[in-house]
Amino acid sequence: MTVQAVLLVTAVVWAVSLIRSVRLRALVYSLPLPMTLALMSTGHRVEGAQLLGVLGLNLFFVVVTVTHHRLRWPILLADAAGIVAYVAFSAVLLAVPVPFELALAGSVTLWGLAMLLLRRNRPAASPQPSGPLAAQGRRMPAPVKLLVILVGATLTGLLGEVLRAMVVTFPYSGVLVAVEGRRDLVAFTRHFARNSLALVGFLAAYHWWQDHSTVAALVAGWLAFTMLAVALHASTSLGVVRRRAALGAAGRGVPGV
């Protein structure tokens, strides 16, 4: 793993650790910065396996969330379980190639089904403080924390190197973000699942332009990601406004809402 990659992962994790909003944290983590660096430095092409790798990213967070919050595993053990799940999923993808068009259709379909399930099973808001405020008074000093993140990024990068072409979607920063934001993993996983459609768009656009040049493919990928991310953010914001209005109307006893 290059020094640039280690520094990039460290910067992403550090930035996420400073953001209080879980929704904004998920958005920052969703930025395809590690993907961009991996595509530029390795020369791997984006095919069906890499596109389905976005599902692997979601699988990683689901496994960590379930094992940590449901099964009460220590966060480091849950993180290891998430990595094992991603590596196993990647091994299957590399052994059984999937046509890009089929992978794209499957990814979008599964994303749509996941959004329906999440909408029907929206959890109640927790009164427990989250993010930096939740750990206030027992957080490690900033320089020590930065050093821990840097070392973790290096070790994670070395692990990612063994995945061959699946290194493109390996959760470099996700391994550390899951530890840093363990108190908000449920909400973070939901927000990331919604944002992952933008990553599908990034990889799809890159695939269609990669035969022209890497630069053109990256520009197309980032444009697709930005447009989808903005649309998803606007849709989520509108949904929040509508729910608040409905709750307010219900509280005032307004009929027909």
C-alpha cells in the first residue's frame, strides 16, 4: 500500500471522527476517494465483480453491526468478522465472474429492496447521545488517536493488498470508521446503504468510460456519483421534513394527516 493511500485513509477516518451528524459521516465515508486511488495506482479494470463489491461493503457493515449490537461481540472482534465476510464474498466473486450488465441490474434491484425494508423497519430514535459527545470525558488525546488511526490504516492497507482486483472496493477506512463510530453503527449502516447507490453509479460510469482513458473514466465516475448523491440527499431531506410535519400535525390533533 502506498504512503498516499495510508494518508488518505487516515484523513477520511479522522474527518469522520470529527463529524457529529451520523448522516453526514456516512456521506463523507461514501466519497469514492479510496476507490479513485486504487483505480489510479493498480490499473485494475471495473467489471461485474467490482460493481458487486459495493454489496460487499454493505455486507461488511451489516456483519459488524449485527455481531457488535445484537451478539454483543467486542468491536474489534466484530470488525474482524466483517473483514472475513468481505474477503469470503470477494473470493466468490473472483471465482465466479458475473457479467457487468447482470451485476448492475442485480445491484440496483437489491438496493431498491433494501430501501423498502429499511423504510418499513425504521428504528425509534435513541435518547442516548452519539458521536463525539457520547465519548466526551474519556476520549484519547488527539495526537494519540491520530497515531492509532495511522497505524490501523497501514495494517488495513496491507490486508487489502491480498485481494487482487477486489482491492478497489475493500473497506480501507470502513474498518476504522466502524470502530470509531461503534455507538452509531445501526444508523450509520442504514445511511451508508442508501448512499451506496451513488457508488454503484461511480463504478458503472467508470466501466463505460475506462476504454477511453483513466482520467475520462474517473471524471465520468465522479460526475455520476455527485448527481446521485445530491438526488439521494435531497430525497432524504424531503422525507425528514415530511415525517416531522406529520408528527407535528399528529401532535396537534390535525385530522387527515
